[in-house]
Amino acid sequence: MNAPSSNQRILVGVSGGIAAYKAVVLVRRLIEAGCEVRVVMTEAATRFVAPLTFQAVSGHPVRTTLLDAEAESGMDHIALARWADAVVVAPASADLMARLANGLADDLLTTLCLATDAPVHLAPAMNRQMWAHPATQANHARLIEHGVTLLGPAAGAQACGETGEGRMLEPDAIVDALLANDQQDLAGRHVVVTAAGTREPIDPVRFIANRSSGRMGFALADDAARRGAVVTLVAGPSTLPTPARVERIDVETAQQMQTAVESIGVTDIFVGAAAVADFRLAAPVDHKLKKSGETLSLELVPNPDIIRGVAERSGRPFVIGFAAETDHVREYAAAKRVAKGMDLICANEVGPGKGFDRPDNALLLLWEGGERELAQADKRHLAGEIFDTYHQITQDRDDASS
Ligand code: PMT
């Protein structure tokens, strides 16, 4: 079997227990698999293994306290929580599980587990009777309800001399479990994603814009990067943070977006999630327009169609576009896909409370000879489904041509 590999950023939490020494091997294995690792220890964990050991193995300073002014002035705890693609606490003691199950944030590690939106995994390690205790089992069930993944525990000889369930999983098993679903199925591909709306200036202080937040496009860029792609995100104005390992080019107008997309050149996959203004002012004025009558007419001219331009390239990439429709969603999207030369279109119904500027959405994916409905879900989940569908389409094409 091949060793698992990944470029994930993993936050390893170590709580107090004799199995803390195995966490050193875990950090080492994760780094060997290609992950970037930061370690956070509880105060009790530092009694078992010195932070310096983890610092030497991970190559980064180890954080142990929440109220550390010096550390907080670097990567503060919220930034650390956001930095992680995944959190794994190994060993997770009965006390740590109890605190987390109850939502306590009384030290750095529990605070990070609450503050992160990355998946949290716990590898419990404790005496067999502590593990079997109804309180621990209730905490276990509650943590699962909260979306935490439990890795183990295993059964066998315990450090206390007893035998039973409660041993921490071996580091290799934890690494396998952590990286099992880490598809690197876009490794070696260059993915360009456009995101957010464009702004078309009227005068130096006013512009034509739309309600796109960038969430969909940023989620796509993030998912592609997690799958190992080299990702360039061409983003209209958005307050969202740049996803890890994504190169971001900020633009404002449709013409700037087109120039940026063209400057990138050859790509493997192009995803047009941006809400690009179809029109811009024929002649934006260079001074603030004064109110000079009851009405104001603005002359608009069409903007370049960015996605169509990409689809018309020789050696074109696989082109994924969106259709934002208020009605006749399927019909308009199907026609748009063909007219713009897309391989796959993701149609969404937009309007008050739908599609734009919210964390979730529902999509209808259409491609030649196929379709897939994606029920209302977080845009991060939808992004994964879109790339899974890309794989399905390319696989079907390969099968048909062989
Ligand atoms: O950003 P969020 O708040 O998360 O909202 C997500 C979204 C609603 C913006 C997204 O799901 C979406 O639908 N994006 C496309 C919006 C849009 O402009 O749709 P359209 O039907 O007008 O355009 C069709 C396609 O052509 C799109 O892929 C668009 O990027 C592209 N296009 C449009 C005009 C233009 N001049 N150039 C283009 O490339």
C-alpha cells in the first residue's frame, strides 16, 4: 500500500496522558506525508512531553496557553483556528473530551476546537474503565452529534497494566484515517476560478454592482487547492479571506477580470463563478455627477463575455460556468451552456434569500447528456460536488472514446 500523502495544514492538539509520547511520532508521520503541522499542548500534556520535543519535530514553536501576549501578536488563536485544514487531538483524555462535549473553552486547545470550522478529530486515550464510564460514553455520543470524528480508541494492553478498550490508535492508523479522504485528484492541474461581482464605475464614487459575495467562487478555489490543484482566483471586490495555497488576483471591473483571466494563459479547468456585469457605462465620468434634472440616463455598452472567450480558445480548458436565473432556470441554463460553450453549467435560482450572498445554495448541474440536482447545502459542500461531477464527466468521456 502507498503511504498516504497530503498538503494539508494540520493542527495537532496534545492533551495530558501517557500516550502523549506517541503524538511525537504522529507529528513526524504527518510531516513525512507532506502536511504542514502546528502543535498545541494542554498544560497537563507538557508534564508528559516537553514542548521543545514537538517544536523540534514540527519545526514550529509550540503553543500552550491562550493568554500568551507574545504568541498572540504573531498568529493569534483565531488565525490559528482558521489556518488549519483539520484538527486532530491525540491523545484526547477523558477530561479533554468532557470539556469539549460541554463547549468549554478554558484553554487554548479547547478554544481552538470551538473556533475552527475545520473538521475536528479526537483520538481518545484513557484507562478502560474511564472509557467505559457512562459519563465518558455520553460525552462521546455528544461529540459525535457536534460533528467531531472519533478515531479509536483501540483495545489492548494499557500503560496502567490493565487490558481493554481505551488505548490510543497507533500514529500510522491515525494518519491513514486523517488522510483517507484527502483526495489529491486535481494534483498537477491548474484551475482558474472567477468569483464575486464586478463593479462598473459611473463616476469616481458610484458604480453598478450586484449582490455576489464571492462565497461560491472562494469555496471552489479552496476545494480545488485541497485536492492538490494549483489555483488562481480572480476575484471581484470581496471581504472573504484568501483560501490557503490559492493565488488571488483582485480586480474590480469586468474588463479587468477579462485581462486577468487572459494573462494567466493555459489552464486545465476554468470555473466562472463570478457575477460579471453584462454592461458597463459607455463613458464613466471623471467627476462626481451633479443632480441636474428629474431623471438621469446612463448609456451602457456590453462587457466582454469572459467565459465565452475562454471556451473559444484553441486548447481550451474544461469550462465550468454558472447560470443565475430568476425563472425558467433549467431552460435558460441549458441554452446558456450551449451558447457560451461550457462543458458544465451550474444553474441556480436567484432572488431574495436565494443564491447570492448566503452560505448555502441549491444547484442544478447540466452537461451534454447528463444532469445532477444538488439539494440546498453549504457552498463548500457544493464545490466538492462540482469537482466530483467534473471527474465523472471526464471519466465518461474517456470511457466513451476508448
Ligand atoms: O458569490 P455568492 O454570493 O456566493 O453567490 C453565488 C452566485 C449566485 C454569484 C453564483 O452561484 C452564480 O450564479 N454565479 C454566476 C452569476 C452570473 O453572472 O450568472 P450569468 O447567468 O449572468 O452568467 C453566466 C456565466 O457567464 C457565468 O459563469 C458568468 O461568470 C459568465 N459571464 C457572464 C457575463 C460576462 N460578461 N462574462 C462571463 O464570463
